[in-house]
Amino acid sequence: MNRVSWLACGTALLFLHSSLLLAQHHGSHGVGAAGGLPPRTVSKPDDLSDFKKALALQATPDQLEQFQRLTQSTQAARKGAQELLQLAEKQSIGDLFRSGDLLTSTVDEAHTSSQRFMQSFSPMQKSQLKDAAKKLARANSELRKINKSLSDHVSRSAIDSKEITADAEKLDKALSDLQITQLEIANQMGIQDTEDSQ
């Protein structure tokens, strides 16, 4: 019985293999195995254009480095905003001044990194990432506006912890939104290693 099973399996494989070879043979002459239908291995024009688009959007090695710096600076700024929130609860004026001043510098660095990254886009990337780039530009603009407000509040002689708390909360949200937009762009550009940006 064991030999019969092996013989049956072998015959089935041989039959399957020969029908595949026959289909390939017919496919090379423009006639499919199913009576004139094209063989399944022919790629559609859309597949090729999607591949070309993905290739054109692919981040360059320089862009990968810039993106890594961008995510690191954004994460550092977000951490600074969260630390400032904790300090504001304690209402330590000296600590608020130092931390707020440091945070404005860190946010400026994140903003500058974002600008540099966007300037590195090729013409094709600019065209294809237009919506995401606009979203990133809006997030950067909001970040800059909130950062200026924080800088103004920190530089006053009478620091108001409520104003700084409000600015830090807004900064944390703006930085979170910026991170989400960065990850959307990274996904479209084929940038995979972004786990430590969150």
C-alpha cells in the first residue's frame, strides 16, 4: 500500500509539473493555457508604474540620516516639553526658566531638522509627497508659533507657571502631531527603522 501511495503522489506531481510546463510554453507564444487568456505572470502597467513611483519616492542614504536626526530631535523636544510640564506643577521659577529656555532651543533644533529634511526632497518626491509635505509644513509652523510664545513667557521677569504650562501642553501636542506626520512620510519614502521616534 505504501508503494501505491508513493506512485499516486509521484504521478500527480508529474502531471502537475507537465501541465505547468505546457502552460509556460503556450504563454511564450501569446496563447494562455486557458484558451487565449494571457498568462498570470504578465505584470500590469499599473504594477510597473507603482513600482517606479515607489522607487522614485525611496529615501536616499542622506535623507535616511536626516530623518534619523529629525526624529531624535523631535523626540528630545517632546521629552523636554513633558519635563517642563512636571516642573510647572512644582512651580520652581528658576527651574522653569532654565528648562523653558533649553526647551525652546531643542524645539528650534527639531524645526530646523524638519526644514532641512523637506529641502532634501527630489522634484519627484516633492510632487508625490505634496500633501504630506504641506501637513509637515503646517505642523512646523504651529510648532514655531508655540515655541515663540514659550520663549516670550520664559524671558519675562515675572514667570507665570500657568502660561508656561499651557505652552508646554500645546508644544507636546504639536510635537506629537509632528511625529505622526514624520512617520507618514517615512512610510511613503520606504524608511523602516522608526521605532525609536515614538
